[in-house]
Amino acid sequence: MRFSLIIFVVLLAILSLTLAQVSYEDCCLRYVSGVKKSTKKMVTSYRRQEMDGGCNIPAIVFKLKRGRQFCADPRQKWVVELMYKVNRKGDRTDKRKVITRQ
């Protein structure tokens, strides 16, 4: 009886540890210092990472065409400029879609 109770407690502890590892957030832990022009051209979108939960630094997460991502410091000038370019590119794409549908 005691042996089966010990095994049950150990299995329960292992299960809870494995479930806890799955619940990690997709957070940036550090910034890139800079990127090449060719990489900047591949950026399709971005999202903001705030300091909450498990994320301990504010960051801008840029997404590239093939699904890759990189994290940048939102206070850097090149990051703000790249965000502006991505926004402008998105606006132009939306206008083209509207024009072609009419």
C-alpha cells in the first residue's frame, strides 16, 4: 500500500513538472544589436513584447518571410524606423487590394 502511494506521488510530481515546462511564454531574452539590409527587407510584421508575466524585457519582435523572428530594443532608432517601414508597407498593400477589388 505504501509503495503504490509513493509511486503515485512520484508520478504526479513528474507529470506536474512536465506540464510546467510546456507553459513557457514566447519571450525575448535579449536583443540583436543590428541586422543587415537584406534581413530588414524580409520583415513582414512585428509585435510588441511588454514586461509582464515571464517576459522581463520590453522588445519588438520582428517576423521574417520564412517564419523566423528576431528581437530588438524598442528604444533604438533603427528599430523605430523599421517599424515605420513595415507599417507603410502594410498600408500600401491594403490600398492595392482595395483598388484591385473595385
